[in-house]
Amino acid sequence: MPRPRRLQQMAARFQATGHRRRRLSPDRGRALNGVSYYPTAIAHDRRQGVFAQDYLTFQDRMVSKNRLSVGKSLLQKYASTFNKIEQQYGVPGPVLVAYWGLETDFGKVMGNLPSIQSLATLAYDCRRPEEFREQLMYALKVIDRGDLNPAQMKGPAHGEVGQFQFQPKTYYDYAVDYDGDGRRDLVRSAPDSLASAANYIASKGWQPGQPWLEEVIVPDNLPWEQADVTIQRPRLFWSRYGVTYRNGKPVPADNTPSALLLPMGRDGPAFLAYLNFINVYLDWNNSLVYSTTAGYYATRLAGAPSLRRGNPEPFTAAETKQLQQLLAQRGYDVGKIDGVIGAGTRAAIRDMQVKLGLPADSYPSHALLRQLQRGG
């Protein structure tokens, strides 16, 4: 049976589905009427993302002087809104503005692919059909509720919508009407968008008044195997090893949970990551490159200086792929061999570094690659 006909049959079933004792909106019918297979969505779904870039390359591109300048001006423009949002949800303005800038360049680049058609295609012909069937249903609920009409539901190929690129289920569950016009409009209303993002972040366990990421200086005598975002230690632990802030002030010798984050290994930038980062940032996007960039950008908007770049060893995506292949041959689960240093790859690198007597900072190095190539 041809794809378009099967896709239309699936769409017809969704069109007839809705809440009990609630009339479906006319917009729902228009949204699904004549929906057709959309190859662009499939092409985007197969495309590798940008996270094969190393942290410094990615953050240099994303945290530009212009984004810092515009972000600071928006903090001033919406100061009263941010104050009200922080009082209500506990999330500070710089955290919201950083996500706003990274996700859509402050609402200027939200994507123009038809969300309903993209979701219907992915729900029919994709690696994760059940996930996108659920998102399609919630997109229709957003329409039924009157938040947006089908023409307004545009974005990237995976159906994200609005100034913070919410998936439809997130939109339906966490969108709030903050400008008081009776609609939860995350496409055209900045107050609705900002408050909805804060509502979502708060739901993930954001701790008001607590840090998320702080840049630090690390000495050479650290137990590097403890330096990973998945390993939490009290700040007292890092203080005993002489970890300091950028201004030379010692890290407090207290019991605040923290992880030492080295996005490019022991010779690159270093951060203490707190529960707000571990529980919230990595939930928003589990790419360590993206989340560290978002957290760092927010600290800059909050007044932190530009980071200390260090002198990390360059390591290309092609070399990372080769390293992943060698680790996989030794039985490690590195996930997809794609040149992206994800959690599985970091854990495998750290374990192999320990076995080979190398500094176990969870970051690839040519010394490690050479030993594995030699059969080490």
C-alpha cells in the first residue's frame, strides 16, 4: 500500500481521537486533513547533530558577543517580568535568557517546517514511532485547547514549537498564560514563553538561590578519575585538593554536592557543576556540550568573566570515532559510534585510562588512542 494512503489512514484515526465529553476543535480537522508523507522530516531525523564539535568550538559559536549583548539588553527590557517569574518559580533571568538565545536566537529562528505533517510522518516512518505518535496527539491537544492554530505550529523537523522549542507534550503540560490574554502562546508572546520555560525548569527540581555552574581552577594533583559529571562529591573534597575559583578564592569546605566537570579534559576549562546543572540542565538536553554551553552562557549573563580556555589537546570527531571503535572491540558500550563523546564513551575512556595508568579525566587523548592502536 502506498505511503500517502497509509499515512492518511493513521491521521484519520488521530483526527477522531480526543478528550471524553469535549468537542474537538475545527482546527484539528484542518490540521490533519490531507496530511501527506514529508520526506524532509525523515531527512532531518537521519542527520547527525552538531554535538560532535568539541565544547570550545561549540560555545565559541553559540555564546557570541552579539548573543551576550542582546541577552543583557533583554534582561533589562523584561526586568519586571523576570523578577516576577523568579519570585513565582525560583528560576533566575540569566538561566532563561541563555536558553532563549541558544534555542531560537531569542524567538527569531523558531523553524518553519509544518509540525503536524512532520510529526505524522515521524509517527509513521521513524526509528521511534511511538514517541512521535504521543507527540502528535499532544500537538492536537494544544490546538484543541486554543493555544495555537495549525498554521502557527511550525518548527524543526521533530515537531518542537515556540521560542523555547518545546515538544508538544511539554507545551501542553507546562505552558502558562503570563500576559493575561487568555492563550498560552509560546510563539508570539515573550512573557508566556519565559514563564512557561521557568515552569518547566521548576518542575525538574530547580533549587532557588543555588548555583548551577561555577568556573574553577584545578591543580595538577587531582584524582582525575573523580572528575566526571556523574560523580558527586561535597565541595569539601575539592577544597582539600586546592581547587579554587577564578579569583583565587578557595572553594568552600562544605557539604554542598558538586561534580567536577572537565568538558575538554584536565587541560581545558573546569567547572563545578551543582544539582541544578546535573538535575535540570542535563534533563533539558543530555548533550554535555550543549548543557555546559547553556550553563556557562547563563553565568556570563549573570556577571561571570569569560572562561579560562586552558590548552586542551585537539581531538577530531574522526579520531573520536576510531577511539569508540577500539573501545567497542574491547567490550565497552560506547553507544552509537558517531564521534560524539557521550556518557557511555566518557565512562569507557575513564575506565581504560585507569587500566593503562593514564590521567583518568574521561576525555580522549592521542596517548590513549596510540596505546589502544598498539593493542594496549
